[in-house]
Amino acid sequence: MPLYLVADVIEEDFRLETVAHVVGRDRGALLARKLAQFFRTTEYRAARVQGREESGRRDDKVLFCALTNNEQISFWVHCILSQKAPLRGIFSVSWLIELLARFLKLDQVAHLLLVTLGEQSGLRQTYIQQGNLKFSRLSSLVTVRAGNLAETIVAECSHTRQYLERLKLLPRDQPLDIHFVVQGEIGEEVEGGLTDRGLLRFHLHESGVVAAELGIDPALEDSQGVVFVALMQALRSGGLLNIYGPEPVLRYYRLRRARQGLIVGTSLFFAAMLGYGFFLLTDGLKEREEQHRLEREIKQLSQQYQEIVRDFPDTPVSAGTMRKVVESVEVIQKQAAFPIEMMNPVSRAMAVCPDIHLQKFIWKLAVVPNKAKDVEESAVADRSETDGADEQGAVSALMPALLAGQTRVVTNLEGTVSPVGGHLAAHQGVIRFITALEQTPGLQVIPVAMPTETRPDSSLKATLDGKAMNAGFSLQLVYSLQANEAAR
């Protein structure tokens, strides 16, 4: 169980300073340097930023505090660490009194002096401004005579007020609210003497009533005092923080937290894995049940199939042959083509070339050449076949190509250019016609004969008798069946 070390000592110093407003690591370095400057002889020191100034540079208002009796605190710290006990924090009764003011809902009082009385420690006066601890002072009452306790308290409070005025923490004309929390029998003793005097306004609180309001057994308060009440309430509310403990003295607590974190993390991991494993198990059982169901259905369908096969009459054609026939029919159907599909692009091209007149339109399905260089030779061969080749031989050569999917649509066009304005104009008219045809995707145009032949082996003829020139041409159109299928 984590331990707290609470110091109720006289040797506690407080200093209020203003420092430049910085943030992040710069603030930590600045405060550490100031602490080393103010409290060189002790390692139990702290700095708390308590807001900013309202005007000027708006510097930070910082409370620097320390337990100056280093040897006394170190003795108890070493005793705890020698047992490897987890020390969670070191703080003083002054900071408990600040928490007590919050529990009593006095943290909004502008200038509050909260006074407590301990049987062994003495009279502690803690000055709190707007809920922030500014100063705490512990006075011994060993020499106080019986019956003079109230006068002593008033005198000590007057001295504290003068000290606060010198520090400019309390304006000279500002009333000081003094709340005195004490056990019942002591309260009866001093109640008559604690009356308002000038700028000192006294308020008496019985510690038993305070404990009851906070839900703490008053019997515990009778034996321990109001400081114990504040400590119990702070533990219950989780308000205890480390104030003075340096990092090295908290190492066992850090190790304990790390171990707890590992235990919790490991437990969560195993719980998650257990849940995930349960999910996989249930999912696997469902999949196995589904597999059994599918196996039963497959078995039933297989039995039905066998029964249907047995009921089939005997056929001279095997199932494999029938499958090949069906596949061949599907391949042939994918290569189906019609002359109208070629007439559409020819009609569109003739619409933009009115000087073109067709005389022949020959359409057929042909075999795709194996090599690109055979295309022009194939065009000449297709033309010769059209002129009178053996149709039976062409069909015989086409069937394997159909089954292999290696066919194309070939169309031979023959026509003239009219009116003729010369061989050059006729030639250019055919070129425009070819360009218009090639706008159709997948259509390739191969010139077979042009009005003006430009091949090296061609010859040029002209008429001199004034008759009309014959500007004829012949084109072969090759249409890809793949493009035809995509268009569909």
C-alpha cells in the first residue's frame, strides 16, 4: 500500500515571488533554478504557480516553499525506503489545511486565516488567499498559562496580520476572517475571548461537527484532531498530491505503478485474447455446421444426378464430344457478323464525301493473317478470291479459323470519283474517303487500287481524245470482330 509522509514541523519556509511567464521546459528549468537559489541546503522543496499578475508584464506569481530541516525528513525517508516501501508523496500540514479550507467551502474567502490547535505541535496559522496557500506559521504554546489561551491566540493572530501587511499580502484596511477549528472542550474555553476586534473577525468551528459533516466518525476526531480529519477526507477524495518529494525517493512507488500497469495490461490482453478465442471457436463451430450441411446437400444432389444419368437413354455421342460441340458453337456465335454493320460506317463516310460513287460492295468473313506483313498480300488474295476463287476451298479454310477465333470481316469496295477534276483531285477525294472510314474504331482501310497509282511498278495513262477520264478505285476494309463484340 502506498505511503504518505506528512510533516508537522516549524522548519517550513514560504516565499512569494514573481517570475517571467514562460511555458514548457523553460518554466521547469526557471523554477528549478530559483528553488536552488532560495533553498540550497534541502532537497525537499517545491514551487507552485498561483496565477499571473493583472497588469504590467503579467508575470507568474509563484509560491516557493521547502522543509528546511533536511536531516529530520531524510531520517524518516531512509527508514521507509530501506524497507522498499512505496512512498507516494511528502507534504506538510500546511497543505492539508489548504485542503481543509476547500472541504469547509472557505476557498472563496478573499483573505482567510485558518487556525488549528494541536496538543503536541501547537498553534498553526495558515493564510489562504482565494483558495491558494500563501503562508503558514506554527507557534509553540508550551509557556502559555492556563486561562490565557484566548488572549494568546488573539495576540498571535495580530502579529500574523502585521506580518501579512508588511508582505503586502493584506491591505491595511482589509478585514481578516479568522476561522478557528478546534476540539469541543477547547472551543468552550476560548469562545468567550475570541470576539471581533477591529479588523479581526473570528469564526469558531468545532472539529467534531466538521468531521460529522464530512462523513467521518467523530470518535476518530476526538483522538487525532482536526489534522487527521483533513487527512482522512483528502484520502477519500483523492486530493493528496506529492509536494516536497523529489523523484529519487518515489522510485519504489513508480515501480509499483509500473508493475500494476503491467498486470492490468496483461490481464486485459489475456481477456481480449480469451474473448477473441471464444469468438473464433463459435465461428468455427458455425462454419463446421455449415460445412456439414453443404456436404449433405452435395451428397443429395450427387444422388439425384446419378439417378438422372441412369434414366437418360443411350446416345451415340459421348458427353465430352457434346461439350466440345457446345463450346465450338459459343465460339462461332461470338464471331457472328452482318453486312449491315459494315454498311453503317461506309454510309457515314459517303455522307461527307459526296463525290464518291460505289459500284461494288463485297462482304465476307476471312481468316486473320499470321503476320502483319501479310496484310497487304492478303488483301490482293481476297480480291482474287472474290473475282472467282473456289468457294468450297475458302469455306474449308475458314472453319478451323472460326473454331480458333481467328476470323475477321473483310469488305471490298469498288467505285469511282465523279465529277473528275483531274487525277490528282480524284486521288485526294479517295484519300478523304479513306480518312472518313478510319474514324470508325477497329476499322482498317487498305487501298488496293487508286485513281493515281504511286507504286514503283505502276504506269500512268492519259487520254487525248477529250473523253471523260476513268477515276476508279478499289479499297479493302478489314473490321476487327473484337471491336464488333465491344460495340455490341
